[in-house]
Amino acid sequence: MHGTPRPPATPAEALSAMDHLIAAHLIGQQELARRLGLTVTDLTCFAFVLEAGDDLLTAGDLAARAHVTTGAVTGILNRLERAGYVTRRPDPADRRRVRVAAVPAAVSRVEAVYAGHYKRLTALFADYSAEELAIITDWFTRATGLAHEYLEKLNRNDPDEEC
Amino acid sequence: MHGTPRPPATPAEALSAMDHLIAAHLIGQQELARRLGLTVTDLTCFAFVLEAGDDLLTAGDLAARAHVTTGAVTGILNRLERAGYVTRRPDPADRRRVRVAAVPAAVSRVEAVYAGHYKRLTALFADYSAEELAIITDWFTRATGLAHEYLEKLNRNDPDEEC
DNA sequence: GTAAATGTCTTAGCTACTAAGGGAACGTGG
DNA sequence: CCACGTTCCCTTAGTAGCTAAGACATTTAC
């Protein structure tokens, strides 16, 4: 279906389409987490750990990225560790810190559950040319940048509300 | 920046970019809800009410769309109603049902908080040609369809897990 | 007219979060 | 070396929102 002509769209249509995608993805995430016996927050943190790769995250890093308190992270790590997704490791340079390492077998466990959807998405992407993918990816990246800017501005101006 | 050539992208890059966008949006949603004195679930339900427009949703509809129990919906509607976002109305045809109507003033209240980000996104969209927007919108729509299919399949095969 | 089904609300209990503080480890300045 | 403040994670107490199960009113079917 490469290069199939599509009817042109308006910004409003694109925005609405994006909202629907995000809503669907949110529910999917919830289902996936439930199936793995985790919470959405746990799964998100596990994703952060995977994304960080070899330079292991600390518990505090996770708190910052997931926007939760360090107290919450303790619970999250307890669950993830007990379920065999991560292990806590001492930091050789700073004994206060706790570094979080992913358990290799757990990665494939998550991927196994997610494989169905992941394959479908990859197949969908294969339906587009590299140039079209470039447009889509570019937009994703810029929209993400905007979202981060927006969040920063919110947090800078008034961390607590006034409404 | 219409028609600016972009470096071609791979499916994996696109998928990763999508994940980041969704993660950012998720946190933004949380911030927005907090600022409005609501939970993310409340805000999501309010969005469903707005989307439904004039044919008012019932409490049960909301439970189905938000994937929560009807007991939870009672709490959600209590909060939304107390904060002045919606009103409960009797259904003339079926006195068991509760129909949910949005309070007009509340719509602009939410939009006021969201306006900053919304304007930036719209501006971003304006940077793309109608044809490029068509590609993006098309992809959103098809990815959403896939997500829904995946969810349906999950719920059909085994509503509860086996792991 | 009775029985089953439907739609919302209630109740009890659970889980994950925050806020506040504690104790160990770091790092700086005398 | 050694107090001092800081940083990091964990603990504790309290809260909020969810589920599950059932009550109650209403509708539908036979």
C-alpha cells in the first residue's frame, strides 16, 4: 500500500486521532500490567530500567522519571523484585544508593505478552514508506518535545494549582 | 517548513518515538488532572461525556468506556458533580438510568488550563502540509484500530491471566 | 402477575499512593 | 580527623480510589 493517496486531513482531525490512540494505548497498558500481575506504574518503571540499559538506574532516578515519591519507589521495587523482574544491587561508589538491574529472563516474559500487539504495530509500520515513516517519527519527536516543554513550564510557574 | 526533507526512519524508530510521546502525554494528563482537583479517571470520564455530546451517556456507559466498575462510577460522578463539571439527570424513558450532562462553563474551564499545550500542538500541526497530516492521521487511526482489536482479542481469549 | 434481568448505589476491604521523618553514607570545612 | 549539613533510601501513618458483592428500584418477559 506504499504511496496510496490518502484524503488530506486538518489539524483538528489529527489531534482527535491522536487522542483516541493514546486513550486506547492507556487501556492496553492497564490490561497488560494486570496480566503480568503488576501495576501500570510498576510496568512503567520496568520500562525505564530497560531503556537505561547497562548504566543502571538508581531508586531515586526512578522516582524522578515516574513522578512518584521515593517512598512509593520502595514499594514498586519490592513488587518488581519479588515477581522476578529486577534485582537491587549495591552501588560500589556510593553505598547509600540502590541500583536497579533488569532480570534478563523477565524481558522476554514481558515481550511474550506484548508480542501480539507489537507484531501488529510493526506490520502496520511496514505498510508505510521510509519517507512517510520519517514524517510520522518526526512529528512524534516534536510533539514529545512540546509536551516536555509544557510540563516544565507548568512546574516552573506554579507547582501547585490556583483553581 | 512545508516539504522540508526529513531523514527516512525505520519502524523501530517510529515505535520508540511513539512510546515516548505516549509516556509524556500520560504525565501531562496526570498534571492537568491534579491542577483541576480531579483524578485522571475523572478527567477521562469527563472527556467521554464531552465526546458523546447531546445524546447523554449513562453511568453504565461510562463504566464500560473507562473500564471500571459501576461502583467506581458512582464515586467519579460524585466528584465531577461536586466540582461542577457534570450534572446527573433522570432518564425519561427508564427511571433506573442516570444520564450525565456536561456543565457548559466547565468545558471552558478545562480548556483554559489545557489551552497552552493545545495551542502548541495546533501550531505544530500547522507546520505540516495537508498531505503530511493525512499520513499522520491515517496512521493514528489504524494504530488505534489495532489496539482495539488487540484488546478485544485479549478479553475474548482469557479475561483473567494464566501467568 | 410473577419471575428474571437490568441499572445504579451502598458497603467492606484492599492496594498504592503521599507526607513526614529516620538512619546510614557521603562531602566539606575547619 | 571530625563535626556539620546534605543526600539517599526506607519506614510509618494516613488517605483516596478501586474492586467485589450485594441491596434496592425499575423494567422486561412469559
